[in-house]
Amino acid sequence: MTDSAFVVVRPGALTTVQDLGRVGHAHLGVGRSGALDQPAHRLANRLVGNAEGAATLETTLTGCAVRPLRPATVAVTGAPCPVTVGGRPVAWGSAVRVPSGALLEAGAAAHGVRSYVAFDGGVEAEPVLGSRATDVLSGLGPAPLADGAVLRLGRPRGPVPDVDGVPHRGVAPELVLPVVLGPRDDWFTPAGLRTLTTGDFRVSAASNRIGLRTEGPSLERARDGELASEGMALGALQVPPDGRPVLFLADHPTTGGYPVVGVVPERYLAAAAQAVPGTPVRFTPLVRASWGPPARRTVPDGG
Amino acid sequence: MTVRTLPVGEHGLLIELDSGAAAEALHAELLRRAAERRLPAVREIVPAARTVFLDGLADPGRLAAELPRWRIPPLDRGDSEIVEVPVRYDGPDLDEVARRWGVTPEEAVRIHSGAEFRVAFCGFAPGFGYLTGLPERFHVPRHATPRTRVPIGSVALAGGYTGVYPRSSPGGWQLIGTTDAVLWNTAREPAALLTPGTRVHFIPVSDNTAPEGAAP
């Protein structure tokens, strides 16, 4: 066993290795994956002097505890939580030293869902298609953390920046998600689209890394049936037969057959990743892409 | 050819065609233009049943406006490599598929292994290709209740598509056979054996090594 590693003492509800994800493989059925709260992941890395693409641990609600086998500089960001080293409280959102063999614990999230634990040198796992991210839908990447598992740490690349710490960005009482309508908004009645932008939705407890599910009113469809499978975007609001939108997060399927009523731009997805079940959700219309309504055009056949 | 361009968020463009063949032709043209650097920078090009989705475009509206001026040659089915997939036609649904086709199981094997397939698109799981090539009269429905576990390497039919399960998973397709071909290997480039545009022949074998009637 290498010394540049850590032992998992308490894996928590779901702790996975995450980075910036896999880009460019959707046509093979491989989704983006990667940290759900990308700003928090990047920040954790910056605090310990890593490149932003280094792998961190993403926890879910209940945190995790690990024992580094070498001295490590760590930082915990994302959902605020009590952080302890050897049982003693240390700062959240700040680079802290963990002696070799000491227990590092990120406790249960006080607000939000997902905390990020960065180690100087990053978590080392075998990259798959250029990423170390765990994709819970496709099974690519390292397995979620388990009791007693040993994960390697990379070599620290340089001095840790001299930063006092960062504030938590605060908790919004409701999740406001701007939506660009389309591509399949025409599968819904005007009343259905009004329901989307005026209805009282809540984050469902069935949400996960694949999608944020909603509870609330059902969007009325203008037509029945399923679409032929088509490519699905990160941030797509897919509407299954029960009419309640599902917001596609990092581990979403690359193709799907239910209509997408609109798409939430990526910059709003970090907030979605931190919304606990029960949080009120409001969808607000963003002006449709500047190039106007969908057009049907005829292209000359070549050949 | 009719194309319809639909916005997907701020940086995506969904291009809808009037047939699967037209979508495959557009996908081939997009790949040609990308290889020749005549396509704006794009993060993903995802073909599907009747659409091609482009994501990560700086200005999707510009490409949407340009598209009507493109000349898209019809698909040249001889333009891509052929992958031969050895299959033991021993699937639990072979008899039912043959019954639906109104032929004997032996004839069903001849029909399936005699067809030339093409990977229209991937989805469902990494390396799972949706292969077209069976005439419409041979289309079959999915099982009403999916199996909880379909073994790795299962060769299966649903709708007009043939697919091969790259790993064991739940699934509702009609299982007609099994292959030992490695569909997904991340140590290989590309990781998927069956990538969009690839032509595929299924070769009947009685075991893993001896193709029957596979002579050139």
C-alpha cells in the first residue's frame, strides 16, 4: 500500500470521486458526469493549490470521514458542515493541515446537499475517457466510497495559496431556475407552459446525480406518445408521462424519448445540486435564444 | 430534405430531419465538416433516431441560419468500415421473433445475419448502439415488462433496431442471441466497438471461434 493514500472510515450516504467530467463522448452513450456543484469543486481545489480539474470527493447530506496516510492539506467547500481533524473543529472553506494518520471528518450538511473535500495533489484514480468522475448512471469511474476502501492521493504540485478562507455563499429559501423554452415546448398546451412558470414545485426526495425530480402540478401535454429518442442536454427539463419535470444533472442519460420542455443553463445547476428535498422550485422563463422561433426549412438534396 | 432547427438552451441546437436516413446523412456531413475544420467549435455531436443534437456552440443561431445552404449528400452506405460480430443465435426470444416474422427460427437467423446494419446512434448505456438495417416488416415490439437482468453480449431487437448489450443490465428488448465481442473497452480508442456510422454484419457461429458461412 502506498503512503500517498487515504482510508475511508465512514463513507456517508453517497460519496463519490468527482472532477470536471467527460466531454465529447455523448455520441457513444457516455454522459458528462463530474461535480454537480462545479464552482464549489473548483474552489476547493484552488484553496489547496490544485488545478481546478483535480479530483475531489463529493459527499451527499451526511458527509464522510477519511484517514490520510500522509500529511495532507485539505479544504471542504460546497454545503457547509462541521469539519474536524482528529476530533477537533477546524475551519470549513479553508485550507487545513491534516497530520498523517489523523481522522478528517466532514459532518452532516448544515444547509445544502453536497460538500466537496479537496486534498493537495488531488484524489488519484484511474482516468476513464479522460476523467476520474464516478458516473452513477453508466457505472464509469471509481466505485462510490465504501468502508475501509483505500484511495490514492496525487503528488502536491506546489505551495498552498495564502487565503484566510471563503464565506459560504448563503442559502436561498427557494430554488429559482431560469428556463430557455424548447426544443419540445410545442408538445405542451399553453396551459401546460403556464403551469411550468407559475406552478408551485418542490424538490423531490427521489432526486439524485442523474436528475432533480420535482413534486407539484402536472404539465398538460398537447400531444400523446413518445418522441423518437433524441440527444439530451445537461440542464434539460424532461417531462415524463406523469407531467412533473425532471431537471437533468451531470449523470443524465445522453438520449431520451420524453419531451424536453426547456433547458436550464449550466450556470444555474450548482444551486440545483444543493437544493434539499422539499425546497420550493420556481421556473422562470428566459427569453428564447435570440435567433427566434424554430423554423422549418428545405435543404437541397445533394449528390 | 426538410430540416427543422430547434434551440436547446443557450448553446445547443437540435436539428430534426424527416427520416432516420436523412439524420444519418446529416450526421455524416457534420463529421466531414468537423474533420475538415469547416464546422464551428462544438462540444458534442449526438445523432439519434431522427435528429442530430449539437451542444456547446458559441452561436447556435448562426449555424441554424447557415444550414439551409448546405448540400448534404445522401448517405453512402459503402463509406465506412464493416465490423463483423459473431453471434450464437441462442436467445430466449428467438422463437417468438421468428413467429412474429412468420418464419422458422432457422430462417430468422438467415434473415438477421443476412442483413447489413449500420449504427444509427448510441445511448441507453456506454457503447450501446442502435443499429438500423432490418426492413419494416421485421420490426418487433419491446417486452411489456423489461427483464431485470439481460446478460452482457445479448443481441436483441426492439422496434426496427438491433442492439448488443455492452454489459449486463435491465432491458426490454427481444433477445435473439449472444456474442463474445467486446462492445465496450475504455482502454481502446474508441472505447465503443459500434460507433455511429459503422456498418455491422452479424455472423452466425456455433461457438466462440468458428464462423459458419462467413467465407468472403
